[in-house]
Amino acid sequence: MAFYTSLSGLQASQTDMATISHNLANVATNGFKKSRTEFADVIASNLTSSPTSAVGSGVLVKGNIQQFSQGNLVQSANGLDLAISGDGFFAVKPNPDAAQVDYTRNGAFSVNADNEVVDSNGGRLQVYPVDGSGAVVATGIESTVSLRLPATSGTAVPTTTVNYSLNLSSSAGLPSGGAFSRFDPSTYNNSTSTTVYDTSGNPLTMTTYFRRETTPDAAGNTNWSAYSFIGDQAVTVGGADHTTLTFNSSGQLTAGGSSTSDPVTPSGSTGAQTITLSYGSATTQLASPFNVASRSQNGAAIGQLQGVTVDAKGLVKASYSNGDVQNLGMVAIANFSNPAGLRQLGSGYWAQTGLSGAPVAGQAGSNGAGSLMSGTLEQSNVDITEELVNLIAAQRNFQANSKALDTDNQISQTIINLRS
């Protein structure tokens, strides 16, 4: 009987050392939770046995209990690195086509090729759907959706109007370089540029060149020509390659203040568009130097994804190059009445069981869930010093049981070798 008692001690110590070794092996695993082996004594007795003479039969492993104490929180430069300060788990879906939801404390998320927010195992982060104001519109784990970052935002709006307010100097002379050429600065007086958008929303540079054509006539009127190009594509008006601006002796614009171009298809564009070029009453010809007081145009590009942020409540926002900001979802946090009852799946995942109870779905700071921290990761809660001390104690327990087993063996051998 003593052999089996010692053997149970050896097995229990071996299990304890294996648990501690597992803890130490995962000291650098984000979100890892250590375990502790708990034991119980074995007593064999019956109704007729004297309670003062009962001898134990060894030890058994009662269970490996997970310890969900908080790990250290460290900052990172990734806005999608998330940590829960307090209780709760992130909900992830390992398979987007299945209903299975797993739970993790490892908040090291990134973006995959499909613009989904995933962890290192490919699990999709689950969020509650929200409306445009960021208010949650559905609750419960079954209502969560995988977080995806749209690559673009908005719709393309081609430019149809360009407005200038400028002054063309009345002191400017006639160009000396001959016929107009945009490649020869001696053939025009001034130029200015602005950004326009084609039918696909691509930004293009529109440049307008101003050339003085006449000196003041008898009535004091002066003509200027305006040549416009979108990239290398000339913008024509009624088939002509320029429009004529006429100023009176007071420097006021009297003709050519607004003109609509022929359909133009800029290089690389998929469709034609017309642009109305308007100078307005603020455009003048005065003695002061050439000056562009203002320029404006309509049209808009499709916004390209530029960044994503997660606030303290878990609201995920994506920002785009056109200034749009989209609310994409609220990070779901699940809590359990008995986290120690969760089944470990490996890779930092847990699954609910009958012992853990059903997940209590919520968001940061609600239903017992901890607060959410962006740009932060939770490290393992393993204390190396404590585990090494425990490992030494477990080793000593193993050696003690080995010694007891050896002693039992020597006693048995002595009995067998007795001679009458």
C-alpha cells in the first residue's frame, strides 16, 4: 500500500512541475493566464473504521485552476493593439462562415488582406453594429459582426466649376516669344494652377496661362487670352483653344467672365466632363502685380483609408483622405460568472463550458467588463520568480516521494531476505 501512496505523490508532483513548466514557457505570451495545480488527500474508510486509526492512501490532482489575475499592461505604437483593464474577453471568430465564437485576452490585432481586423491566429474581432452617430443598434454575442475596414469612403464627384478671383497687371507688356506655347514662358505673362477631379474622382492639376494680347485701344479696352490645360489635355471652348478676357479703362472685367468648356476627357480618365471657368467681378486689371486672391472648385475624390482609432468605449472609427470619418462598430467584450471554468483551446483562446456559464455580452465599462485601452497590450500574468520557487518546491516534493518509495522498497527487500 505504501508503494501506491508514494506513487500518487510522484504523479502529483510530476503534474505540478508540468503545470509550472507550462506557465514558464508562456511567460512572453500576450494575454496568457497561468494555472495552479490543486491537490486533495485520499482517505479510505468505512462505517466500522475508527476515525483515530485511519491512514491516508495518497494524493490526487483535484484540478489545474486557471488564474485570471491582470497581466502587466505595456504601450505599443499600434492603435489596434487593445487591452482590457479588468474583467472580460475579446470575442473572435476563427471561421467567418461558422457561428463559433471564441474568447481571448490577447488584443494584438492587425488588418489582413481583406481589410478585416484579425489577431495573430486569423480570428476576426467581433463588434456590435452601430449607426452613424456611433450608437449600438444590436446587442448580444449573436448580434456581433466581424470588424472590417472599408478601403474607401464617399463617391466620386467630377469638377464642373472652377472659380478664380485674380488681378492681371495693367503694367504687363506683350509677350515677346511669338505664338503661345505652355512650354515657353516668354509666350505668356502669368499662370496659376488648381486641383480638379475627373469622373472617377482622381485629383488632377488644371493650369491656366494668361497672355496679354493688346495694349489699351482708343476706348481703353485691353484683351487677354486664357489657355487652360488639365494635365497635358487642352481645355477648349467652342472649338477654340482659349477664351478672351476684356477689361475696360478702369480695369474692370467686361467680357469673358464665364465660359463653359467643350467635353474634355483628361488623360487616364474614364469619362468626359465639362468645366465652367468663372472669373467673377472680383477679377481686375490694375497696376498692382499679378495676384490670385482666391480660387475654388467643386468635385470630390473617393476617400482612401488613412487610419483607424479605438476610443475608451470601444468605438472604432476609420478616417479617410477626403475628410470622412466612419463609425464602424463597438468592440464586444464578454464576461463570465466563472472564468476558471472556461476550456482552454490553445493559441490564447478559450471556449465557454457549463462550468463557466454563458457569456455576459457588453462593452467596455458595462456588465462587469473592464475598461478598454488602445495602443496597449496585456502581457502574461506569470511571475518568473514565483514560478521558479514553486518549481523548486515541486522538485523537492518529487524527491521526497521518490525517497519514500525507495525506503518502502528497502523495507520490502529486508522482509523478503529474512531467514527463519
